[in-house]
Amino acid sequence: MSTFSTRLIAGLLALIPCGLSQQLAAQPTPEPPSATTVTDPMQESVPATGTQSADSSAAQQAPEPPTAVPFQLPREHHPWARFEPGAWREIRITTEAFDPDGKVLSRSVTTQQEVLESVTTDSYVLKLQATVELVGKRIEGAWQTRVLQLATDGEGQISSSLVRDATTLQIGGQSIDCQVCEIRYREDAEDLIDRIYYSPEHFPHVVQRESALADEGESTETPFSQKLTIAALDVPVPLGDRFTSGCWAKTVRRGVKGTSVRVAVLSETVPGGELSAWSTETDDQQVRVKWTTLELIDSGSEPRVSDPQTRRRLLRSRKNRRSNRGQP
């Protein structure tokens, strides 16, 4: 390079400010955009980890709370309604009452006839007649008619009946799957709630029932409560000169005046379901005031009629009902 060229280059370098070259050298090199950055300003930022997507999927898969559905006890699972009209039973009820010292004050024997008159989808009609033997006298009562609800066996009107839940009960070593149903109704001027455990597969189908006042308020008295439980399923029970399958039921009823405990032997082979029963009532001091036994004298699924014309009329009516339901 000539002397002239060297001097020209040196002169041009002298024209550049000394700080500019240092700033250019110190400026960092721009980095490429991150893979998680959204370059479109119209789009929302989406985390690279996918947390939002996972939360959305979990929300879609979360189960909804169960919706209560109406409940109606099927006719075929009721101890009376499963039979055709004309079915009947005759029972003997023996009662002894006690004084405070435990001595028997009185004893009565009642023979009661019950006949199934009709059945609908939610109720049934019973005709009853009772004859009482008390202190050597025999008092024969008139026939009475009662319209009873399938779900409560009472005359009170049901305001609501819903399936609330499902659960499993342990009865006699067996696991029994049940629907848990809530029934609200009015009986004897009281608003009541029954919580029943219904099993379509196992007799007596209502395998537990808990009853209480719908509104106990602020009363300091002992509130009413009643609980039916099944102690054993599918046990042999005597029926005439043979055995049949049955179960043991226990009902405990508590109230202001005292407590009653009732044990019954049940079977689906007889109208009304009861073969025998025993109960004891005590007062609020746990002193026995009364006990009662029930025994089945006789029963039948066919009309108990001595008049041949009346019997033929009932059988003809039954045949017509079966034809209307498409049964042979």
C-alpha cells in the first residue's frame, strides 16, 4: 500500500467518535423468540405446560350431583297389594295390661278378619271386622273400610315421595343394595318424614324404615321416632305343617309417653305378610304397661265366601282384570 493510501485510511478513522465503536461492541445480540411466546397480539397467552387444558378436561369429567326422582313402591313388593282382591287373613291379638307393680290389670283377646277389597297403583283398600273378648264378654264389631297408602300403610295423604340416594346395608351377613327414599306425609294431625331403604331383590323389600316428625320445633319433650330393621333374611319359619322362607323384623317406637318394641316374623306367602308378632310397651320410666301377641289363625289368596254366586262374581271380576292387563 502506498504512503498516500495509508494516510487516507488513518484520516477516516479519526472522524469516527471514540465512544460509538465501544457502544456497538457492547450491544447484546438479540436472542430468537421463546417457543412459549405467542407472536400474534390477537391471541391469548397459552401456558406451554397445558395446565388450562387439563383443568378444562377435569371440569368436563366431574360427575353432576344426583337428581331426586319420584318413588312409588311397586304393587308386587307390598305384603297386601301383591295379592288379588279377595285375599284375606284371620288373626288373633292377645293383650295384657299391667299396673305400676307389674300385676295384670286386664286381658283381652281380639279376633280380627281382614279382606283385601281393591288395589291401585299407590293405595289399597282393606275391610276389617273385629270381635273382642273382655272380662267374659264378647263384643262383635261392625265391618270397617280403610284406604291405605302402599308406601306408608297409613291413611294419611303423601305430599312427596323421592329417591334420594343409594347405599348398601349389612343384614345377617349379606350385603343388600338399596335405594334410599324420602316420603313426606301427614298422619294423625302430624307431618312426618319416612326414610325407607328399598331393595327390589330381597323380601320384605322395605328392609329398613326410619320415621320422624317433619318439624320438631323447639319442644323439650322426647321427639317421636320409629325405626324398623330386619334382623335376619331367608330363615325357616313354620306355616301350618310345613316351613316357608321368612325374615325377622324389629320395630322400636319412641315418644313422649314411652317406648314400644315389636318383633315380627314375616313371610311373602301370606296376605299381610305377618305370621306372628310380639310387642312390649313401657312408660317414660321404663316400666312395662302392656304387652301384645299376634298370631295368624288362617289366610287365603282366594275369596273367603260361602255363597257360591258371590264367589263366582269375584272370580269373574278377577279374570276380567287379568284380561285387561294382558295376563292369561
